[in-house]
Amino acid sequence: MSDNYINSIIKGFKVLELFDRRNNLLGITEISQMLSYPISTTFRIVSTLEHCGYLRQDLASNKYCLGIQNYKIGLNVNFINELKRISYEHMKALSYDYNEVTHLAVLDNDKVLCIQKISVNRALSATPEEGETNYAHATSAGKCMFAYTSDNVVEGFLQNNQLIKLTENTITEKNLFLNELKRIREDGCAVDHEESEIGLTCVGAPIFDSQNKCVAAISISVPNARLNSNLEQLKNGIKIIAKKISLQL
């Protein structure tokens, strides 16, 4: 690790990153085991984060959850707020046209983070919810963003991360993943054929800023039972919406 980094701060952030919708309450022992930190170190980190408002102790369980300070800081991420504002009406239109769930996501290291979701009142609705993450290599949004980032970023991702198998269709081999990114660039959009969830096909398209940098991706999720022969229509539709959003950034 570089001498420029403060290890204790890195450990503190790793504790915060454990908390999500599935792990919204965690105890000292659980955190210690999940991160392989000594109990004493974990206790000091958690106590410090609690003192600063980033963690809060639940009195009923004596476990910890995220504190209000995280929300206050999140409100100040201006780019994300602007991206959501610009995308919202376009996402609503896409969901209305196809009566399916749409997501807006950004790349978060090896994961995609859902920052906005437009739901529909139908059975077999798709995950994730806003604020949740998924493995980037297994999603249309994640593959889109990797396809339009630098070769160095992609190579670093492949060197430092295992392509985890989520379903029998997940791409887990490096060369196959690189070929998939090439196909995405040629087609202008990505398709997740049950790669993260069986029975669900997702189509994603990249969103670019004014400097032609891919900053996000929009996707639409369709249960295979409702997909029929609409895949090409979905691909064309989402590329149009992604371009409209990009022109406003």
C-alpha cells in the first residue's frame, strides 16, 4: 500500500461499505469477522464512526446501522443529483413505453450502484433498489460502462477481481469478457442474458458527459416470460433514451 494512504481511514471506510439493505444492522463481532479485523480494532473504528455520526447504535439489538451523516453528505453529490434530475423524465418515458422497470447506474469499482429506479405495477419486477449494488461484469449497465472506459481500467479490474459466477450464463473468463466489451462497442448497447438473475434479461446503454466520457448507464429489465421478440426494439429504444440524456449533460 502506498505511503500516501492512511490505513486507519481506509479501514473505517471498509466498515461503512459493509452496510447495505441486506446488512443494515451489524454487531462488532460480525464486522470483525467480515473484515478479518481484531475485535479491539473493530471496536475503536466503530466507536469513532459513531462519535462522528456515521454509525448509530440500535438500542434494541445493540448492533450498529448507518448514521444520518452519510445521508447529509450524499445530498451534496451534485453530479449524481443532476444526473438523476436529467434522467428522470426520460426513464419514466421508457418505463411507460414498455411497462418495465428502468435503472440508472454508475460504476463503483467492481460493482454497479443503482442511483435511480423507475418501478412499474407488474408482477416479476426487477431488482436492485436505489442504493443497492450488483456485480458489474454480470449486468448490462456494468458491461456498458466497462466497454466505454479505458483499457487500463478494464485491465486493472480483471487483475484485481474474480469474475464471480452468479448464474450458469455469467461470463467468468477474461477473454470472453473482453470479447463481450468489443461487441458492446460495436452495437452501442449491452444485453444481460440471465447473467445476474435467472429468468431476467436486461438491456443497457451508456450515458456520456459533454467530454464524451461514459459516466453512467441506463438499463431496462424484462422477465423472459414477457420478452417475446422485442429485444431489438428494446435495444433501439434504450439507445435513443441514453443519447437524449447524454445531450443534456
